[in-house]
Amino acid sequence: MTILSHRDYRAGELYDAEVVVVGTGAGGAVVGAELAEAGRDVLFLEEGGYHPTSSFNPYLAESLPRLYRDAGGTIIMGRPPIPYAEGRCVGGGTVVNGGMTWRPPEEVLTEWATMTGQPDLGAKAMEPLFDRVEERIHAKPQHPSSVGEDSRLLEEGARRLGWRYEHNHRAQDRCVGSNQCLTGCPTGAKQSTLLSYMPRALSNGARCLTEVRAHRLWIERGRCVGVFGKGVNPRTREEDIDVRVRAKAVVVSCGAVQTPFLLLGHRLGRPSGQLGKNFLCHPNAKVLATYPSDLYAWQGVSQGGQIREFRDEGILLAENAVPPGTVGAQMPFLGEEALDLMKRYNAMAMTGVLVEDSHAGRVTRSFGAPMAKYTITRYDHDRFLRGVRHLAALHFEMGADKVILPFSNFHAANSVDDLAQIERSQRSRSTIELFTVHMMGTCRMGSTPRESVVDLSGALWDLPGCYVADASLFPTAVGVNPQLTIMALATLVAQRLRLPN
Amino acid sequence: MLPSEVLQRHPDDGWTLAAPMNVGARTRRVLLRLADAILPPRPRTETTLEDVTEHALVCLRYMPSSTGLLFLLGMHLLNWSPLWRLRGLRPLTALPTDAARRHLASLTRSRWLPVRLLMMGPLGLFMSSYFDQDYVHRELDYDPGPFVAERIELRRRWVEGQEPGTEDEIHHLPVRAP
């Protein structure tokens, strides 16, 4: 197993491979493993470090710089600004996500097939890809021993209100509900690509260069032949050593923000002008409720299920317990007031409203960094208000004594009657507080260079030898947790990738 | 390896935490003042403010340099916010802690989005670090270590063939009537 880090690199060193894959998350690890298993010589470039299961712990201040891009300090600009989180480590976002494995709704895949004129993206044609991925990441429902009180509370609340609740299938093998998904699963149950696809790739001869940031594509005579990267010194964070990789094909799998950032540096995607556009982020609004007795929501699986009653409106409701550091960071309270609320941490149910994108934003380059811009529409805003009201009503139905709302000018409701103020007080889209982990779009797949960035094999229309395999491929929003769809599309890219003779 | 040995705060996996970003004495004073005003006054140790400030400066190292510089610029803007909010002539560093806290709290509720945006950075960095400390966890009656260790052990037994039973389920509330 070859995993190198900054201390292993020598100045001027050149690595050769048949395929270089930039990124090891849901897209990169899958495409790399599939190719390695097919006998290809694969080399991964990963900006983050390699952190094995035994290094994971429940402490946020440790995990943020180790596992997250920019130590979690990333934000989408717009009205409102939306903080977002993405993984930066071997395994990428799959190491720090909840591991939900929802297939996209059939109508979404039908739309993709219609938009692109390619039945291969339809529900029937995609089924074998989903089956294959689900088998490899053990996508299964939870064992009863892993389910915590917050999941049961949400399910019971949905039942009382007559709403449809569905148990999540998750990428897990014998998950026991330690609820540390966000800081890396310390039991080894979550089947992130760190534990599922990367070992497959490495055992088939793939190599992984960690702590290397890909800066530019290596382009010769109009063809992509490699990547220029820089080794990142872990102590100083200076990019102080050149790392060059030459390959017959390059797969860019850096996610929906970093992938267009890298490609825009070469002024690619010009035929359609779509590169960086079509940015989708499936934002969510947090709704915290405190109950008279302790729930210990931090014990038991993170998100045992979802309320899907409002799925047709693009609204999902779910619970998601996070560590005290995350709650404290997102609260609008300071000093004693913050501590008073946090003392109720054990009695808190942490839930959220996810709303499917109704329009798109854009990713550009700005001062040497990616700049994501996205503003929610009036329609999205109305759905958020509806979703928050539904979720808060559920909490009061279940006996909550207080609900902390995601509005900068209306923080708390003490009874169900207070919820009537939501519509009255929330006329501006800028007062809602959102967050996201589901960034998508920006290099949309399609059947012509006039309307898309890549073709249906993931190859860039205007740069032979360069492929994309991550969430940026999505032609439209999926409205569900995107991991499984990313993995299925990455499998498709691996199957269709062709190397020059 | 025993579960208690695998949940260390500073896991020995050969990975190096970055050094804190270098800042001048004035910027450090501003950060300390903001931390003091934002964090709960207790529980604290003698080094709480230095610790969370140090953590913030470490985190800035992981961001693009332009983001780090913008963040620090934002902190100076916050320090002078009493002036540009027409609430006084003195910066936060010259105000008593309670007055500084009241002022910052009013910014989190401002109707102007850019003002609230300014507060997101320090709130996120300082609070995430503060509420991750053991002595604060004790105040919250939150101790994930034993539970996570027990779950690691439970999974180990499961992998060896012993499937969890009803005694391994997680219950804290009385069973509700149907």
C-alpha cells in the first residue's frame, strides 16, 4: 500500500501513471478504484492527509483542521451567506458526512435522460450502477441497537402528525450508533471511501500522494497529460515543493467548488460558458428544540431517518445531532446566554429542514481562491419558512419547551402559538440562517458542447484527456443526499474512460 | 488496542498540526478582547482566552491566505464597530467586557447582513473551540469518551459474531404511550 506525504517528496520529482485522479472522496476514490481493479496504473493526488480510523476522536477542535477544508471556515456568498463544509483528507467528504445513501428520485433521472437525450442516465439504465455501489458500501438500514432517542422522537412525531417517515439507508457495516460521523467514525462502521473504495484501489496497485494541492493541469498540444501540484508543508501550510504527475488521463474529482476552480484557471468550458455555473447547494436550516428531560441525542446514529411527507415540495426534515462545539458556533448567543442554552445540550434535539434548489448560483475564481455565490429565491424562502414551521410544530407536539429558530431576528419560540409570527417576521431572505454540505453542479454533463461542460463519459468537451467525476457533473439538483449519485456517476465515468494508445 | 487508547485528543498518527498564524501584538489584543466578550465568563481556566485565540490562529493557517487576511481585517473592523455604529468613540479593546459583549450581541441581531456576517467568523472559531474543552464538557454534563469506547467495543464483539441485543439499545426516555 503506497501512501506518501509531504516528507516523502523530493524537489523536481516526477511521477508517472496511466491515470491520475485528483481527490479521494465519493467521486475520486470510486473512479480510481474501478480503474485500478480493471488493471490500470492509478495515482491519486489528495490535498489533505491520511487519517486512519484509529486516529478519529470525538473532539471538534482536533478534527476541523485535520479533516475539513479550511478548518471548516468556508462560506458561500449571497443572500443569505451560507457556511458550508467539505472534507479535506483521504476519503474526502465521505469521512465527515452522515453516510446517507438515497437514490435520486426517478423523476430526476428521467429529467436527466430527457435533458441530455441519453437514456443511459435514466432510472432503469442507472440501476446496475446504483446496485454495484450499494453493495460495495454496504448501503443498509440501521440495526435497532444503533438508533437513538432523537431519531425515535422524530419518527414518533411524524406518526402523530400523520407524516411519512422513512428510515435511512446508510453506508455502514454493523454501525452501532456512536454518532461521530462528523469527526470521523471511530468504530470503522461507516463505509467512507477511506474504508471501502480506497483500500480496493490501493490493494490493486494504486498509489496515493497526500498533502499535495493540484494547481494546474499539464497540457501539451491541446491534450491534458498530467497535473502540476505543490506539496503542502503540514507545519507551515506553505506550498513549498513541486509535485508533477504525468498521465495518459486526468480525472478531476475535487468537488463542486474546487473542480471548477481548477478548470477555470485554464479558461476551459468556453463552448457552453457553463463551467462554474449551475451551482446547487441543497441548503438546510437548523431547528433546535429543548425538551424537559434529557434525550442524549449525541448517542445513537446520526440521522436514523427522514420525514419525507413534503418531498414533492422539495422539503425534507431530519434530525442530525452534532457536537457542542458545532451548536455553540451556530448559535446567535454570546456569554452567559450561550452557556445557559448549552447547559441544555443533553436535552436538545437537533433537526433541520433541507430544501431542494429551485435555481443555481455560480463558482468563480477570486484572489486565488474559489468564490461560490448563491442566493435563495422567494420560492425557496417560502419553503424554508414552511419547513421550519412544520418541524417546530412537531417538536411542540412532542413536548418541547423551547425551539431555537434559524432566524437572526426571531431566535426562539416558546409555544406553538409563537410560530404564527414566522411568516410575519420573515419577509427578508437575508434573516434566515442556512448551512450546507451538499454542493453540486458547476460542470454539468450533457450531450452537446453548447449546453454542457463534459460529455456523458465525464470528458471535458474542450480538453481531451481530462475527465470530471464528482458532484459537479449533476445536470440538475437531486433533492436528496448526493453521495450515492456521485458514486454511481463516478462508476459510469470509470467504465467509459478511454486511454489513448 | 483498547478503546480508551484510540480516543486520544492528540492522536499519534504522525500528522502535524500547523503552527498558529503569526500576528502582531495589536491584532492579538483584539482577538483576545473579542474572545473574552464572546465566550461565557465561566467556566474558564487561566489560559482559556489564549487557548481559543491560538486555536483560531491555527485554523486560519488552513485557509487561503486571502481569507485569513480578510478575517483579521474583519476583526479590526469589529474592534472599531462602536465607532462606525455611532455607539461611542472607543474600540472594544478599551471597553469593559460586559459593555463589549452587549455591543457584539447587538451586532448578531443587526438588521444589516454584512454586520451579522462580520460576527460569523469569531463566533464560529471561538465558540467551536471553547465548547470542545473538557472543563466545558463537564459543565454541560457531556462526556462522549466512555460512550464511544463502549460502542467501539460493541462493534468489535459484533464483528466477531456476537450481534447486539435489546440490552445494547440506546434508551433514555420512558417508552411513550401509543
